[in-house]
Amino acid sequence: MKKLLTAAIAASLTSLFLAGCGGGSKTGSANLATENDSSQTEVAKQADGKQDTAMGDLVTLRFSWWGGDSRHKATLACIDAYMKENPNIKIEAEYGGFDGYQDKISAALAGGTEADIMQLDQPWMSTFTSQNPDFFADLTQFGDQLSLEGFSKDFLNDFCVYNGKTVCLPTGTNALDFLVNKKVLEEAGVEFGNVITWEDLVEQGKKVNQANPDNYMINMDNGITFYVTRIYLYQMTGKQVINEDYTLGITAEDLEKAMTYTKRLFDEKVIVPYEESMIFKGAPQDNPKWNNDQFGSWLNWSSTADQQSWGANAETLRYPTLEGCVNSGVLVRPSQLFAISNNSKHKEEAAKFLDYMLNQDAGILTLKDCRSIPACDYARSLLEEKGLIYEPASKAIAFAMENPGTPESNVTNSDEVYDALASIIEKLVYGQYPDAKAAADDAYQTMSNMLETIKADAQ
């Protein structure tokens, strides 16, 4: 992975860091709905289900994705442009925030009502493809409609090939990102060095709340389980939290140490309290304080780096680390994935639209980096040439490539297990355990039991 991505990404980003890019855009989550702008509606009215003698029969495609406002706006513009070029194609947009999206996709796949084209998260793929290896179309069968030449074969093999079939393509390259608001940090007197330890995060981060009791260093919902607890465990042990044989790769004592640190972030008022953050679960960028210079940072993926309106105050720093850690824990993977339903009646047309978004100039220049730095070599080079890649996102990937963490195994991405851990951490923060040891013992036993059940079901 490191060798592959360093060659394909890090070198091509060097000139970008010297030049820099423009600021971010305000984002939020839209209500999950099927929406088309006025021009899309006009195209549909003109077609009205009738045959176009020049272009063929009207084809309707459903396209489902999640994201913030900037991604929605760019994707809708791309759909609009494609339909103007292809009057016989009507694309119905189904989009919203991340919270609840996985459940929606799972239910749709189970019921056979999924969209023709779906944006998916890489950790979900092992579950979906084990449930049904034929949920998604093999994209190699659409060679005349969709080119895979711009994608690294190794990257596709690592993240997109299941049961011997290439069932998805990466929308971009993603890495863990420590995004900060320089204005908030400077006003609170926060100073970070080139290397930032987890202890630095506490000692410096608590200054933000000390300077103003309404402000906090970190804006985060229960994603703290992934971005703090889980990464802390990787760095501390150098091991996968969940092994390929469905056992835990860490001990109860390891969990206790990681959970003790996680609770400190709340106790010392480094992170926004749960009772506030959970109001915006799945969309922490919707908290009004986020764009009102009351939060100093978040720990998230580089693909979310533009989800703020801080302008020149937005900056990426190196991800926090443990001194002497054997694994940086800084993950690199696809930002999201695009897949085509095997139930689609118009797979070839769906593949053509994917090619437009991922490989063709018009689509690339419309979407820009709304799904992080493109994984396609040509798309990335084109955006770099035009100065259209957002610097904080590209900087996060460059930092990650200096010492990338071990890629996660398929089994280690069990949502059920991590949801259980998140629930226990929440109870610990709310004082429902006498101490971190009690919470860790409960978490270890609960997670172990769940893995036994998952293993039995998998067999």
C-alpha cells in the first residue's frame, strides 16, 4: 500500500503544496430525497418518456450518495451537465447526510430496491458482498463504457475486488486528517509542534475552553470511538483491533488505557460534550458553532476537509500520535466507492455516467475534489494542473503517506462490534461505570461475544 500510494499520489502532490488552493465551502446535510433542479425537470418534460430518434429511448437512472452541501452542489451540477449532453438520460438524485445512510442502503439491497448507482463506504463492502456476492455488477464487463486504466491495479485489488470481481471504483483517496481553525487556536494560545502527541492534544486543547467556556478544541460526535479510541489502540499495540479469525487483537488492559484517554478529553473539556454533539450526530458540521469560530478542530477523513467556511484559517496538522508507537495508525483508503446494482436494467448507461464522473474532463472539472483527491491518475493530474484541489485535503494525504498505518482487514470493520464499543464509551463518559477498567472489561466481553456470533453466521 505505502509503496503504491507514494508513487501514485505523494509525488504528484508536491507542486500543489507549493502553490496552494482556495478556501473551503460551508456544508451540511440535506434531507434524504429525490431531487432534480429545474433544468433536469425540463429535460424530463421534453423527453416525456417518448423515443428520441437521435439518441434512443429515455433511460432513467437513480443515483444515491451522502455528503455535505459542497458535495451535493457539485454532484447535482455534474448530473445536470451530463443530462444536457445526453438528452435521453434522466438521472434521479437521492442524497442526504451520512447518518442513517448505511441502514437505507442495507434495506434497499435486501429488498431489491436499491439505486442503479450507489456511493458506498469501503468498510461496508465485506458485509454486503458476503451477504450476496451478486449485489453489485462486475465493472470489468463494461470495457466499452467505463475505463479502469487510470486506477492503480493494486489499489483496486486491495479495496474494490471481492469474490474475484471488481464491483466498485474509488471516488478518491482518503486519509485521516487533523483539521484545525487557526483563528480559534491562536486566540486561545494553542501551540502545536511538528509532531503532536495525544498528550499535547489534551494540554493544548483544553486552553480553548479555558479561554471561552462556550468553545471547545474538538467538534465530534460518537465518531470519537473510531478517530480517537480505535486509532489510539492501533498506535499502542501495533495490532488490528479485530483479527481475521474473529477474535480481538487487543486485551482488556489495552482497552482500559485507550478508554481512559478518551474520557480525559471530556473530563478536561477538550471535546464538545456528548449532550451537545449528539444533537448533530452524523453531521457535526451542522452545529452552528462549527462555522462561528467556536470549535478549534476535528479529527476526520481528508474527504471532509472542505466542510467548513474558515477560508485561510483552515489548516491540516499531523495526526496525533503516541511516542514510540509501532504503527502510526493513520489509515489511507478510498474516500468512498461507486458501485452499480446488478438489478439495474441500464447497467451500460450507468457505467457511462461513472466514466463521465471519473475519467472525462467535463465531469472531473465539475466534481473537482468534492470526494477527496481523485484516485484516477488522469483526474488528479488535471485538477492539479488547474489548481482545483483543496490544499488541506491534499496535505492530509501527504502527511499520511510519510508513515501510513497498516491497512485494516475486512473483518476488523465490523460495525456491530464498534457500535457496541461506542455505546459503552458513551456510558463511561456519562458516569455509568465506576471507572474505565469496568467499562473496558464489559467492552472486551461484549465485543468477544459478538465476534463469536458473527463468526458462526459467516460459517
